[in-house]
Amino acid sequence: MEFEPLGRKIHYELSITLSLLSLFLVALVIAPLIHELLHIIILKTLGYYYNGNIEFTLENGIYGKLEIISEMNFIDVIIFLGIGILGNFIFGSILFINGFYMRVSGKTAQSSIPLFTGLGFLTDPMSYLFSTSGDLINILNLLGVQGISFILPLFGFFIFISISLYLSEYLTHFIAEYKKIDEIERDIENFIRFLY
């Protein structure tokens, strides 16, 4: 007679598979789309008229082409440029922190989906730290502090290393818990064989 822990291993396997799919789907499609939609929402909220659309190319991914018809004041331009980055940063941070909290609470398998989805959202603001153009650089130029743009990649590198170290530790813990399931399964099988 063989014993198979119902659902526990499958739960871990399904969780990490969905997490990785979520990471790529969010990073490549959902976060860029939300970034552009936030630009459009802020224009509507602030009462500006615009023409434009959201496009996709293999080279650039998803991006927006917006032509603002009415004159924008300085503060509104800063808000318009920053909202896409800020929105994805907020979404990503909330999900990442939720995943971290779940993992610390002992829910390792369940924590992977919000953690990796949060990382998917955080790739959008992080990519701007390494870019020589785009919304963040435009904000620095408007504020007249483009000279500090050399700090952005250093900050981005620090964030990237921090997240990579955490992910390495997280995956090590995830794999160790998964292996414990194998050990428990073997112990139960041996016990059942002993009984029969």
C-alpha cells in the first residue's frame, strides 16, 4: 500500500508554477498596461483632453502614445509623468509585503503568488531606474536635477541585489519545505509497511 499526501505536494508545485507565470504575465503585460492606463486616468481626472492609444511592439512591449491637447501646468505634468511608476510601485509593494507577511506567518506555499506578482509589478518602476529616458528621467529634467540621474542605476542595483538575495533565501526555504514533504511521505510509507 502506498501513501500519497493529498494535495500538499501538488499545492506547492501548483503554487510555484502559478507564481512564475504570474511574474512574467504581470511584468510583461499587466504592469505596463496599468502604467499606461494610470496616465490616461490621471488626464481624465485632472480634466485634460488628449488623443492617443496604447500600442504593442516586440521591441518596446506595451507603451502609450498620448498627445495632450490642452496646456498642462507644471505640477500636473509631474503628476502625469509619475503616476504610472508610482501606481505600479504601490501595487507591487503591497503584494510583495503581503507575500512576505504570509511567508513569515508560515504560509510559504500561499505566499509565493502575491510575492511573485508583486515583483512583476515592481519591475516597471525598477526598469526606470536603469533607463536613460522615460518618465522618471523626464521628471528629473523638469525639476532641473538631471545631474543626479547617475544615482538611479546605483539605487536600482541596490534594490535588485536586495530583492535577489531575498528571493534566493525564499526559494531555498520553499525547496526545503517541499523536501520535508518528501521526508514525511517516506516516513509514513515506512510506517504503513511496518504495520502490514
